[in-house]
Amino acid sequence: MGIRARFRQDRSLFRSTARLVTRLLTRWMRERLSIQQDLKRAHPGILLAQQSFGDQIKIHPHFHVLTTAGLFLPDGSFYSVSDFDETELTARLRRSVLFSLVRRNLLLPENAARMMGWPLERSGFNVYAGPVVQGEDRDRLRGLVRYLLRAPLSLKRLDYDEASGQARYRASSGDIKTWPHAIEFLADLAQHIPKARQQTVSYHGWFANATGHLSRKEEQVVEKAPNPRGRWAARVLRVWQVDPELCPRCGKRMQRSRAVLERLELVRLLKALGRFGYPPRPPPRQPEPLEPDIYHDDPAPDECSQIPEHWDETGQLPLDW
């Protein structure tokens, strides 16, 4: 089984390889710096996106890494690193990935040794270091992040023939891939859907979530003045559109002195307000008079009736019927 098939079968390889890539990049940056401080505590800021698809929705495991061009020390000082050597990084990445697969018993040692002897440009591993984007260039950073988080396909390039059930997709290179049926297209697309609760974007080093360096600055919390109106009064006003704290006689706001909890005091207060007891119940409604019978005693037979003509009131047929 090839390496790409291993990644398709075991999605956890993406996470382990992502940690391997961040450690390799951090170690390589530390070797390029000659500072007196403790380099073990220096980290770059890394945003890593895992992607498993290629141009024609084929399985193609790769990683997009957005990293700072240097290292951060714990005190916040930054030391820049320039000239990312793509050839050296590719060689280190191939060695690290192959040895990791050997340790997991996913690749035979002799196969790994044979792949180490292949020419680097035809080994299947490649590292591309793009140009440096300044932090003030928000438009380029926004476009770069969108590319990191792009979907496996573009709906504008997808075509579906409802009559035959075929699905066609035009790649960015201009090649057109055709699936005999849409089900086969969905099967190829489903292999790129991550599992539940599987994160495809991770932050490492100085950008790790535990450091809090990417979190927004805490805004000053303005303490609101306490609401003089009680919560119960606000709810009554919102639901019934009636302010229970306004006096029904003078319209002024009433002041609450204390809560009445004793039954005798509550009864005395309700009697003084004329609200004690149940309200008088209205008399029951008189039944409507029955309509007079407008039919005769012997109505004419109905042509549409299904009752036999000789059916008497006792519910029995006569003997001579």
C-alpha cells in the first residue's frame, strides 16, 4: 500500500504529520539563529491547514503552512530568519515522514531505504517557500488565508447531466474529469470529508491557543448602573405592557417598602384595596331555543336514500317483503 493510500485509510496520520512538520520547521529556524538566549524557548508562529485533495479531487495529502519569518522569545522579542532553503527542507521532510511511517509499522524499512535513495525532485516530497507577506498588507494575507482554507472543488467548474447522471469537473489546468454516475463522484468527494470533531486547521508555537497571543485584547468592561426596576416588573411590562410600579390613581411611581409574606397581612391589604375574594361569577348562559320541526310526519321518500321502502320503524322487514 502506498503512502497516499495510508493517509486515506488512517486520518490520524494528518495530525501526527502536522506535528512533525511544525517541529521540523522550528528546529530548522533555531539552527539558523546564533543568539545567546535559550533557543529551546524560542518558537515561530505557525498556522497549519491540512488538505487531502488534489486538482481533480484525487487523494493528495499536503499541508499549507503560514509561518512567521523568524522566532519569538518568551519576552516578546523577535529574531527574523531569511532564506528558506527549499531543498534542505524537502530532504528533512522526506526523512522524517519515512522514519515516522517505519516506527508506526506502516512502511517496511527496506522500502524506506529505497525511497531515500530516489532523486529528491522525483521522490514525491516537495517544499515550496513563497514570498514574505508583510503584516500591513491585509489584502494579500486575506487572500492567502482563503487559499489555505479552500474547499476540495469549485461549484463553478462542476457540471451535472440529469438525463445520463454523469458528473464532469474541469480542473484549473483545463483537464476535464468525467464520472459515469454522480454516485461515483460523491464517493471520491466523501474521502476528503474529515471525521467528526477532527480539526483541519491548527495553531502552533507562538500562535498556539494556550499562549493567547492571537486572542483579541480584552476591552474595558463598563459597569452598568443597576436597574432600579426589578426584574419581575420589567418582565410584566414587557409581556403585558403594564407597569406594575405605577399608581393606578395618581400615575406616580410607587416605592416598595417591604415584602408582605404573612397571610393575615396580605388578606388585610387586599381587603383595603377591595381586591379580596374571587370576582363575582356571571350567571350561566341560557340555552338557545330549539328550532320548530318543519318536516311533516310522513315525509316524501328520498330518491337517493338507501333505506328500503318497506322498512318499518321497528327496524324489521315485513314477512311478505
